Amino acid sequence: AILISQIETWILGSLQTLYDAWGWAGVALLMVFENATGITPSEIILGLAGWMLIEQHGLHPALIFSGGLVAAIGSVTGSSITYWTARLGGRPLIDKMARWVRITPAHISRVESQFHRWGSWLVFFGRVMPGVRTLVSIPAGLARMPFGVFSIATFFGAYIWCTLLLGAGYALGQEWPLISAYVKQALPYLLALGVVGLVVYFWFKRCAWLPNLSGCRACDE
């Protein structure tokens, strides 16, 4: 619990310092980094921005929509970096870079198969789907989707996502101490549930693997 509190304090302090110094430009830069790498979660970046840059200063909530515009521009910029990396470097470069940010090739392949099915609609709707939104630029680049269509679909999808998160941060930011307390209480149970889920997953995977192994041995004999 102490470690979690220290991490929370560090995140809040770091973002508060960045937003005080850079304002919305800091939000845009973080969104460029998040969409190019998938490392920094936009839920935290934008949720706290809605609280720290609008609600804390007593500004009109209409700024949520202009803030969403800034964040969406940052999202398009970061996504474009990933798009052109995939388009120019191909799958070998993407697989190599994916290992740096701990994204499995299988995950990329699943998104790629969905892209071939849905095309530009996946780029648009994928921007509001956690786990997909930062990956969808990869199959778009690999498939050489027209960059103009990619940019437009990315912008409108990202604008919806960013505006919703900024609005949530504006509405709920002042309740952060209460939300944080609930999260800390639930975290041990969520971690335990995650561990159980992993155990069950690997157990079923092992059970599926053993018959294949037995079949191979029978063929050898």
C-alpha cells in the first residue's frame, strides 16, 4: 500500500509539474508519445488533464472540447509515426520494435486480421478501444492504407476518445481521493484474480499441449 501511494504521488506530482509548465502543449506531447509507443496510458494523461487544467482552475467546461482538439492532434502525430514506421519498415521492423515495448507478434497479427476485415472503420472505432487504439496504426501502415484516409479516421476517433476522457477527468477529478481509496482497497483482490487467471490459462494451455506431445511420441515409435 505504501509503494502504491508513493507511485500515485509521483505520477500526480510529475503531471502537475508538466501541466503547470507546458499547459496543453504538455498534453499534446504526451499524446504523441502515447500513440507512438503505447507506453503511457491516455486514461491517466487525459483524465488528470481535465482535472488539473480545467476543473482546478475553475474554467468553463467548454474547454473540454478545445482540449480534445489539441489532444487529438497529438494523437494523430504519434499515430503517424507508427504508421510510417510500419509502412516503410515492414513487418520485420515492427516485430523487432514490438519486443522493446513488450507487445507480442500474436497481438499484432490479431489486430492486422481485423484490419483486413474492417479497413478504415477499424482505424476510426479502434481509437476508442483500449488495447487496440495504439496498435491499429501498424496494420494500416503495413497495408499501405492511404495516409489521408488514415489521418482523418484517426483524428475523429481520437477526438471522441480524448474528449470523453477529459470530460470524465473534469467531472470526477475532485473525487480523486475517494476513487484512489477504492482502487487501493480493490487492488489486492484484482491482483489475486489476475494471478488465478494466469494459472488457469497456462493450465489449459498445458492440457492442450500434452495430447499433441503424446501424438508426436506415438508417431516416433
